[in-house]
Amino acid sequence: MKELNELILPDDVRFTEDHEWARREGETVRVGISDYAQDQLGDIVFVELPEAGSTFGKGDEFGTVESVKTVSELYMPVGGEVVTVNEELVDHPEYVNTDPYGKGWMIEVKPDDLSEMDALLDRDAYLRQLEG
Amino acid sequence: MPDLRIVNLEGTRRYISLLRAQHRLIAARREGTLSSDVALVLEHAPVFTLGRNATREHLKVSETFLTERGIQVVQAERGGDITYHGPGQVVAYLIFDLRAARMRIPDYISRLEEAMIRVARDFDVPAGRNPLNPGVWVGNRKLGSIGIAVRHGIAYHGLALNANLSLEPFTWIHPCGLTGISMTSLKEERGRDIKIEDVKSALSGHLKDLFEGRGIAVNPMSSLGEIAIRP
């Protein structure tokens, strides 16, 4: 497992306790999983994402990632409508491992209530949770 | 690592009731009303299960054929493809908090494989890993399988080790979506009968060693209280 000081934890995203990240991009929020999460999962072989247009509440399961013989659930950092999904992950699920905050993004959400972002963990709070 | 409570369930158990039990245990583990990890060691009544990326094309017979034999086909939440469970196969379901243990999933899977390899060794069967396909193998014959799901950082489902089950149902599927491999069992490899209770107890012992568990209980319904497993 990566040491905590080896983890990439950008300043421009917020985190959930379940290791998703959310980045505000104008009126929408882009969502993926953290460097810690991808390291913990191991090699990702499949990403199951919802259809664009689906709506979920904060904390709802929106998809799964499959690493070898393991299916792990993904949860919404904020509630809202999924406006775009990262279709590249169909052919390149490994992007989640190699570039979790960039090419490995998963969905883009139009939040019902942007203030839900404020309740998410900032980098320091997330790091404290990891230090547990 | 937190304690691992190992529960050896007697009799054959329905897949669906164990799935519900696992859901209750995960919820309790997450809420903190269950402070230890739990391993349930058991045998299933005959059932085919489809993992999340399974395709029914890997089932070579019709569902009617199976229904006539009293065998259900159920959708499972674990990873992996199609497989068969039935009497004579030892299943261990671990409700295991990966975060509390600070364990990566590949390491966790490796420990589950190690538990099966050690059981095989106890019965003088030389089993090992295959770099291309997870699980436990004797040559190109599959002895044990792994399938895991993770909910809020807590792993459930687990492993299945073939002790003395009928291997015929595996001929009705492409196990785990693989073709050109065969399934085997401890009995098949040893050429003599194997007592299922001996396999369950060997597996419980090795899980206890590998996950630093404190004890093994047999059918402790009352101690599981609210989350008791119903037959």
C-alpha cells in the first residue's frame, strides 16, 4: 500500500469518506476516485457507470469498479443528474489507476444543491481521515 | 487488525439466506454494533451464481434443465463470472473491514488463496496460484475460487474450496467464464474420500492464523444475536 506521503491529493478537489473526489467545474461537478482508492483496489479491469440523464441522491450508489475478482461500489459525493459519463473508461479502465484525477474521471454531475460540496472533506481533512 | 470471529455453520445453507446474513453483518460492522470481522464457514445447497460480469452464455444447459434438478440460478453481487456451489464444497464468507486492517484488495485475495493452499497441503494436495487466473489450482485444474464485493470499505463474499463435491454440475458451465480448464476437488486429487468437517475445520484454523483470529465457534446462533443466520 502506498505510504500516505506518496499519495497524490490535489487541492482543487473535495473528498468523501468513501474515497470519491469531486471537482467543481462551473455549474457541474466532476467525480472520480482518489489515489488512495485506486491503490487499495489494485488493477481495475472494468468500470460500470450509469447512463447520462440518471439522477441520484448524495451517497447513493452510482456504479461499480471491478478489480481482479472484486466488485466495489461507488457513491455520489453530491446529489444530482449525471450529465456526462467518461466513455473512455470502457476501453481504458486502467486510466483510473494511472491518472485518477485526470483521464480516470468517471461522471459529471449537475448538482441539485451545490452547497453539498461544502460538506465534503478538503485535502487536509481527508488526509487526517486516512491517518485515522 | 481487528479480531476475526470464525463461525462454523452446520448443514447446507441456501445462498439467498447467506446473502441476507452478509448484508446484515456489513450494516452492523459499518454502524459499529459489530466490532469484529466475521468469517462464516459453511456448505451451500446446490446453486449456480452469476457474478456481476457474468454472461448466461457461460451456462451450457437450459434453466429448465437445472430447475428440474432443483438447482437455482441466482445473480450475485461478487466479482467474477459464473460458478457452482453445492454440498461437498467449503465456502467461507468474510465480512472484513479492509480499511480498519489497512489492507489492499490484492493482498486480501492473496491471503484467501493462501488459506486454501494450506488446507490443500493438509490433505497432501500440492495446490498453488496461477499468475493469469486468480484462485487455487492443481496444475490446470481449479480447486478453489475467489469472489469479493466491497461495500463502504467492507469486503464480503469470499472463497469456495472443492472438497468432495460432485464435479458434474461444473460440466454444465464454463466455470468463471474460462474454457479449456477443468475443476477438481481434494477427493479427486487424493483418490479417497474426504470428510467435509475436517476441511471446514482446517480452513477455519488457517483463516484464524492468516487473519489473526481469536477463536472458532460452531453454530453460535445466540452470540450473533440480531444478525443470526437462519437456515
